[in-house]
Amino acid sequence: MDFRRLLLVTTVTTAITALIGVITATSGAGLTCEARWPLCDGAVFGLFPANFMSFIEWFHRLVAMVTGFLIVGSTITAWRGAGSRRVRFATLVALLLTPLQVVFGAFTVLVHEFVFGYSVLVLTLHFSLASLILGALVAATVWTYADGKAVSTTRIRQAGAVALLVFPMMVALTPRLFFSFGEVVQFSYYGLGFGLFSALVALALWSREIGFRGVSAAGGIAAVLVVAQLVVTRQAFGDAGQLLVVGLSFVAFALTLASVYRVRTVATGPSASPLASD
């Protein structure tokens, strides 16, 4: 497997791990395995799960372990010369954050057992770290596929178009707005959210490649707002929470729409010179 594919697999697996983590937390499976970590509650000295709920928690840990090895492998490969300087540092950021993410993953189990309940703070930090790791890997992947190739405005508009299509679907799945926020809806919501976040990161970085500084800033802010929306959604109860989530989505959508319009306007204008001064 070449480096680009390895990095892409690592990034996708990281997103899948985070999605499984969301389901693990919301289903209550994170409190199974007899609140033990890294062991569980089944056969062979507690190495394996005893029932379906503990299997969810156990499986999340297994996928997280595989993801960790992929991050290590991607980082080593990048630093052995497969990646550019910025790709190497992006993978290094993901690698350095991974042990901290493992610690917070353990806290989601052990804090419940020994301190003060299934802490909202711990869960929020755990999810936020996952988002940072995913962002670093998305950046590394985008840069890897861009290195040595001309980035076209068409590619930027395509990333923006994907983002604009996802926004309405996410609004429709806003917690308790139209649907009960069960496991299936949450899985879909966060899956769309991670895809939206990745598209916005690509838009921001590709725009920066060809000098669209304003578009890059707007795309980056929109990406941060999407992560904020995903974090808030985990605690969004009542009308105020729903309005906050929808409001964040609306602002991010407006920034993305303005970015796509700006790129299209400059790209179809009489001169390409404004690209470097946007």
C-alpha cells in the first residue's frame, strides 16, 4: 500500500472509531465491561465481552487500537520520507494526541467507577480530542493528494458543493427537532458531521494552496463551527440547545456559501490575477 492510500485508510478509520465511540457513549455501553479498562467482563481473565452491550464497548476499544497502530504507521512512513514537511508534522500532531485520547477513553470508564459519574467534561474532552486528531489526519491527507499537483478552482468548488449538500441533512437530524435522537439517527448525524468537517478542511487548505486567503479563512472557521456544533449536540436539550445547534449550522453554511460564490466569481472573471490577493 502506497503512502497516500495508507493515510486515507488511517483517516477514514479514525472517523469510524469516533462514530463507534459516539454510539458506545449514547447507548450506555461505555459503562459495561464492569467499568474495567482495558479489560472487560467476559472469558479468559476478562479479555473478551460477556454480552452484546459489553461487546460494543470492547469492539470500540479494538477498533481504537487498530486505529492507533495505523496512526503510528502513517507517521513513521511520513517521517521516513514519504511525506512533505507539513504532512510529517500533521501526522506527528495526530500521533502525539493519540496517547492523551487513550487516557481520556479510559477515564470515560474509570471516572464513572471511582470519581463523580459519567462525566460530561470527560466525554466532551474525549470527543474534542478525536476531532483534533481527525482534523490533523484530514489535513495530512489533503496535502498528500495536493503535493506536486495543481489545485484547481473546480476541486475547491466541489468540496464546497459537498458541504452545502450536507448542511440541510444535518439540520434535519438536529436533536429532537424532527426525529427522536436514537442510535441510528446519531450515527447518521455524526457521520454526516465528520464528512462535512472533512470537506470544509479540504476547501480551506486547497483554497490556501492557490492564494484564496479569505476563502481559506472562511472555510476554516466553518470547519471549527461544525466541530463546535457536534460537541454542543451531545448536550443540546430543550429549545435553547436546538436553537444553538441550528444557529451554528446556519453560520457555517453562510460562510461556506460565501466561499463557494467567491471562488466561482474569481475563477470565471476576466482575469485570474485576483487569486493571489483574495
